[in-house]
Amino acid sequence: MGMKSAAQTVIGLIVDDWWMGIGLVLSMVLTKVLMTNGVSPEEASWLFLILVVATLVLSLYTEYRKKTR
């Protein structure tokens, strides 16, 4: 049950939370642009990871603020 609940939460965040959706799309686009401009795949993947984690933190923070109001 725990894994199914976690998957539903992640899908809900992506679908319902526009911060998450926009952040993921921008992370992918920025990483692709950097890779086509000569950034190594290793550096681009680290940047992508940082951007995705930052997006997740921002999304969870905004959800927390909504719940506490």
C-alpha cells in the first residue's frame, strides 16, 4: 500500500501542482539547451538533478503553505 500511495502523491503533484509541472518542463528544456551548447552530459545531468530537487522543494513548500492556511 505504501508504494501505491507514494506513486499517487507524485502523480497528483505533477498533475495538480503547476509549480511542479512548469519546473520539470523548464528543467528539461534548460538541460537540453545546455547540452546542445557544449556542456558535458555529466554536468548537465547534475544540473538537472539540482533543478528537479529544487522544483520538488518549492512544490512541497507551496502545498504545505496551502494546508496550513
